[in-house]
Amino acid sequence: MRGWWQDLTDLVLPGECGGCGVPRTVLCARCRAVLCGGVMHRVRPVPEPPGLPVVHAAARYADEVRATLLAHKERGALALAGPLGVALAGAVRAGLLRASAPAGAGVVRSWGGRAPVLLVPVPSGRRSVRARGHDPARRIALAAAGELRRRGLPARVVGVLRQRRAVADQSGLNSRQRLDNLAGALAVAPAGARLLCEGPVVLVDDVMTTGASLAEAARAVRAAPSVPGGPFGVLGPIPNAAWTSAVYGGETWESREEQNVGSRRERTGRRPARQVNAGAGDAGGVVDVVCAAVVAASPDSFEINRN
């Protein structure tokens, strides 16, 4: 209820730009250009954590971009999910293009007729979700999936990652401490491995600093059990509502929206298994991560001599 009311308030009565504070606009043209108008970059933290997939970012986590992300995450400016999703969609597409080289855009387009791109958000802790009233990364991922579909690339959000244990607040921890703090903290939900076989997997988050969260998310996805039918194909009936509820906790508006996607797909009945070789796993059904994408990354990770 809180999230719905905040959405309505933001749309009807936009207070000020999330980036610079200009009144009567959600995000001014200048801040939108800084967020979404630049070239998507491959980013790498130093030190780079083991197992980190190739990551692309839309912008540097500084100034207007930092203010916009914090306004969405901490101050409940939920209307900012739209432009943040546009930025994330650009980073996702850049990562897919790089992953499909040398065939490039042709391979990305070929996915459209066979399997959707699966955006897997790094989850926030339950306590953080309750305090904020929403899961920022998941909300932005849903906006990004919508933007990718508008651009002709089928995409859906698959929120299958869960925290298996409590973790300490990451602020104030260095890269080594963050790795230790998150080691083994994430796992794929019991029924989630089946969903991960339905398309190329792209991990998404709002911000990357040390890369520890994305590296742990990648480990958890790669540890998901094999599913008969192999990657990008599922044998048997589409999951029913009870199966879907085992994956989606229903805690937030974002969870319900993902569940609605599953319900629509349920009505299509059975479908044949599909096989696409695009680097997301082998024929045995082991899930891999094609790439990762974030809205913003620490400025140091943009150093051109490491890209």
C-alpha cells in the first residue's frame, strides 16, 4: 500500500529533480542526459573479486547520478525507477552485445525469437526492504525489462536470489571485508533453477562499488542445480501459481508484478524445450551468467587503461 501511494504521489505531484533539486520535475533534462545519455562502459573494480562476470555501467556513481540513486533508494522517489531503468537497459544491451561478439547485434536479435533475456536482480535484505518499503534493484530491473521489450528485445525479471543468512552493513567495509561478509550469503530459491534455464542470465544491480555483491550473486547462480532440458529450455508444463509462490515471496509490489508475469505464462500450457548456444551454460543444464549490468559504478572502475 505504501509503495502504491508513493507511486501515485510522485506521478501527480513531482516535487523536485532527484539529481539537482530543480522544482516540479522528477528528473530534469540535464540530469537525465548525465544518467542515460552517455556511452555504456565496461567497468572493473580494483581489486577485482574472483568470479565477477563482465560488468557494464551507464554512468559514474557521483554527483547527479549518485543523488538520483539515493533519492530512489532511500527517500522513496519511486518515479525515478523509470529513467534509472532506461539507463540499466542500456547497460544490459551493451553487455549482451559484447557477450555475443563477433556476431554482435545479430545474436542479440536472434534471442528475441527464442528465449527472453533474464534479468536477475541482486536482492536487498528483508530488513532493508521493510525499512524502505521497496526493493530498489528489483524495481529498477522491472523498469529496465520494460524498456528492453520496447526496444524489441524480450526480457523479464527473475527474482530467484535469496539471502540465506544475515549480513553486516556493507558501508565502511573494504573490498576484502565485503567479500568475507557476503561469502555464501546468497542462494537460488528452491524452484528458481528451473526459471534460470529459460534464457540468457544477466545479473543486475543499481550500483557497483567493490563488485562483491555481483560476484556472490554470480556464484549462487552458477551453483544452481541442473534442470532437465538444458539451458534456455524447460521440459514439462509451465509452473502453476503454487510453484510460482515458492520463488516469489510476495513481499512487495515488485514481487507481485513478477508473479503476474508467471501467471500469464501459465496459460500458454506446455512448450517444447529450446536450445540456444550463447554462452549461458552447457547442454547438461548448468546455469551460467552471460554478463552483469548496473546503473552506476564507482568512478575508479571506469579507468580507461583497464577497459
